[in-house]
Amino acid sequence: MTDPTSVAVRKATRRLVPLMAVCYFVAYLDRTNLAVASLTMNAELGLSATAYGFGAGVLFLGYILLDAPSNLIMHRVGARRWMARIMIVWGVVAACGAATSGEVSFFVLRFLLGVAEAGFFPGMILYLTYWFPAARRATVTGLFMVAVPLSTAVGAPLGGLLLKLEGLAGLSGWRWLYLIEGAPAVVLGIALLWLLPDRPADAKWLTTDERTAIEDVLAKEQAETERNNPMPVRRALVHGRTVALGLVYFGIAFGLYGLGFWMPQIIKSSLLIKDNLTVTLLTAAPYAVGAVAMVFWGRACDRAGKSATYAMLPMVVGGLALIVSAFLTSTPWLGYAGLCACAIGVMAAFPAFWAMPAAFVAGAAAAAAIGVINSIGNLSGFLGPYWVGWMSSLFGSAKWGLVTIGLVMVAGGVLARSLGNPAPRPTTLTPDLPH
């Protein structure tokens, strides 16, 4: 007889994870399309490397202020309405990026985009804990977060094509990029009101037995976590493990954003490529591989049950590869290979890392802790791009900025492993459950 819990997990994977991935694809695209826009925008607006780096990162100052409060609100009012609200507002703000006219408006609009998007990603990570048992969480996190590398793999060449709209209706190509890529968030936000059930009990596509089975498993896991680590919301906000996980995530995100916002410009200058579309295709390549690595590594992590180890390995390998690549200026294509290895390592680390918080907190405490972890980690979203920009202005190249990113990633990986792997949980799910 088929286990109703396994059937429910399969159905939820098919119904929810692709929808969540599409939403995150648009979110990440609207957050990072600046990297492509910068190929022409910076010269048109007269932005220095330092100003560009600050503007790229200032988004995260608005973002991190509201992560934890947003998660607590979502936990109370439900994901359907809260996620719809977030997407609609950020889509409008993202499209307004086309109105950027100089440094001040650039900084203000980037900050407002961060405020608008705040809570989306940690909310989605929390939402996964409402639906998927611990034994499947790294896998579904990898499937959901595959949107990150795909947004660059697809979005970078798409942005390169949109730049070719230069002069259409009197607008620069980068302005068209913002306008066109902001609209899908609004459409998806409205669609979530019908497509995103808050909890398994609200899913009409599950049978009564399936709803009961999956809720029983999740309730037992939550009770076990709360029994082993009884933690009120206030304590979860400042718990040592919350802070430590935030620092690990800082290391991952430092590589993600410090490299991501500068990669097209680094490729263009180091490989001496003039065509922007070619630059965006080379930018996309490692992220396409990273998408595959993310799914593969997430499944491997679930099979092994060693999330700390599986978070550490790609961080250390990717960080060391980036450090080496920074010194390969005489062989630029080998340097490009190092950039690719770092990008792939960052992608592979995500699923295992996000399986770690729910091992020690549950319920409202998990909502608070995940928000804080994401906020601490995304400080690097501000510091990473700004740091690389400042180092580039200081030394005339991104070399020492890249070395710093690599060192931070390695340190984050070592810290992740020091936190230890969670104790294995018994599961009744079918081992070979297709995802």
C-alpha cells in the first residue's frame, strides 16, 4: 500500500516547488539585473566603481532591516497573502529603476527595492518547513533555489539582448531592462493568491488521508525539535547558534553577491571582450552548471544526513579556487575557470546550509531565527559589492577584492563544519522517492 505521506510530499514537490522557484527566479533577477545594466548604465550616468558598488549593496540595508519581522508576520497571517503583497510591491519598485538619473536616485531606488523585497526569501525557506519533513528539506531547497543560478544563466543573456533595445522610444537599453523585468513579479504576485496554499490543510489537491499524514509527520518533528531545544522567539533571535549560522550564511552570500555583481565587468576587462552579449553568455555558463550542482548536492546531502559537512565542502573549494584565480592575470582564461569554480561552489552550498536551521528551532522560533540568519548573511550583500568596488578603485583591479571573498568563504565553511551535523531523524518516507 502506498504511504500517504510519501504521496503528499511528491504532490507538494510537483505543485509548490516549481511555483516557488519561478517566483524566486524573478526576485533574484530583479535584484541582480544591475550587473548587466552596469555594462552601459555606469558610463551613461557617470557612476564610479565605488558608487556602483555602494548602490549594488545598499539594497541589502533595506532588506535586512525587515527580514525577521516579515517572517513573524507571515507565520501569523499566512504565506499566500503575505508573499503576494511582497511580490507586487517589489515588481513596481524594480520597474521604477528605469527612472534612475544619477547617484542619489540610484541609491534611493536600490534601497527601496530592498525594503520591498524584504522577507521574501526567508519566508519561502520557512514555508518549506510547513510542507516538507526534515529528510527531504535539502532536496526541495535545492530545487527551489535552482532559481538563483538559472536567473543568471538565463537572465544575463536576456539582459544582454534587452540592452540592444538602446534608443527604442528614446530610452536607453538598460532602462528597458528594468521596465520589462519588473512586470513579471506583479503578475506572479497576483497569481499567488490562488496558487499558494498556506498549509497542507488548505491544499485541495491533497486527499484527507494525505493531508492528515503529512501534518502528523511535521507535527511530530516540530514537537521533537521543541522538546530537545525549547526556545521562545526572543531567545531564538539572539541565540548563539542563530548568530553562528548567520555568519556562515554571510560567507556564502559574500561570494554570491561580491562576485555576482562584478562578474560581467571582470570578464569584460580581463578577457578583453567588447560584445556585451558575449560577456553575458560567459557570465551565464558557471551558473548553468551551478544549477545542476545545486540539485545534485542537495539530494546527496539528504542521503548522507550531514548538512554541515555538505555546506562546508563547496564553500572551501569555491573560496580557494577564487583566491587562486585572482593571481592568474597572465592566463585570463584560467582565471575565468576559477571564477566559475567559485560560483558553482556557492550554488552547491545553499541547500545543505538551509537544512541546518530547522534542526534546532521550530514554529515561531524558526520564523524568527531564519529571519535573523538571513539578515546577518545579507549584510554581505551590502559589504561584498561595495568592498570589491572600493578595492578596485584603490588598486586598479578587483584582485584583492576577490582574494578577500575567497578567504571569507573558506572561514564560513570551517565555521559551518564546527557547528556539527544534526542527529539523524527516523523517517517513513520512501528512500527512492522521486522529486
